[in-house]
Amino acid sequence: MRVLALVCFCCIASLAQASDAAMQRFTQLNADPALREQAFAAGQERIRFCANCHGKDGNSKRPYIPNLAEQNPVYLFTAFEKFASGERKDYVMSQLAPNLSLEDRVNVAIYFARQKLLAHTEPVDAALQQLGEVTFKTLCTGCHGVHAEGRDNTPRLAGQPAEYLRKALTRFRDKDPSRAGSVMMSIAADLSDAQIGALAAYLQQLQP
């Protein structure tokens, strides 16, 4: 148990150090347009594997994979770090993230954040839309923003594929071990299948 605790502590410390270095880099890039353009171009060079699933423009090629376009770059970087450290687990991302340097992960986050998210135009049943909106405004705006635009530490949900959202919310509700430690487990604990479906449908078509 002591060894496990030490490993966990080291992972958390490493993530914190990486985050501090990344925040300094983001601050530097935000203050210098020329450096920001260089980071964008470098990110574009490094997304070859990302594009296979998330698309070159950050718009997912598959409905069960999230869009990265217009996602907050700080949140994207933090997600990469969690996959790299093993805090989050995914068959593909857990292998890909550790092979990107900190600079690569910052640059990729900058690149995808600047892509345009394509709107979903599928019509949503009015009753489903209303249930989704009520559920979202009741449970989600405090962390994800009133328009689901996200923040530095929470993802943008607006415009995400409904299938991806349904699966993610169901995993949180059902306490999937791969989501262990997330505050979303307690938030989603009492959601019904109908509420999850309505939330997913509502958020997919939402455009801040």
C-alpha cells in the first residue's frame, strides 16, 4: 500500500509540475502572437495520429469520439497529461499521449482549440429538448458554463456528438472504474436513461 501511495503521489506531483510548465507556456503564447502562430503550425504537424479519430479540423469522424475543435486549450492539455500519467485510461490515448512531449501537447491543444466546430443540424424533439435543457440548467451550468462552453478545468460540451455524451454520462452514472475519482460520478449518479438521452440530444445541437 505504501508503494502504491508513493506511485500515486509521484504521478500527481509530475502532473502538477507539467501543468505549471504548461501554464507558463500558455501565458507566453497568449502574450506573443508570433509565438502563438508558431505553436499552431507545430501542432498542425503533430496531429497526424489524432486526425485518424478526431479529424484534421477537430471534428470527430465517429459519433462515439469527442470533438476537439473549439475546446479550451488548457482543458485539452490537462486531458493529455492525465492520459500520459495513467490517471485517465483509454486504449488509444493511453498509448499516444506519453509519446508526445509537453511542448507537443501544448501545441496540439492550441491547434485544435482554434478549429471551427461544425454545427449539428439534426432536428430534436421538442419534449426531449426541454427535458435536456432543464436537466442541464439544473445540474451542469455551475461547472460547464451557462452555454456549455466549458472552462479551463471543465470541457466544452456544446456541439459534442450525442452518442459520445450518452456513453460518457452512462459511465459516470454506473461508476465505471475508468472514470474513478471524477466529480461527475456523484453528479450523474441519479440520472435516468431518459435524462441522459435528453441531455445528449440537447447539448449536441447547442451552439454558444
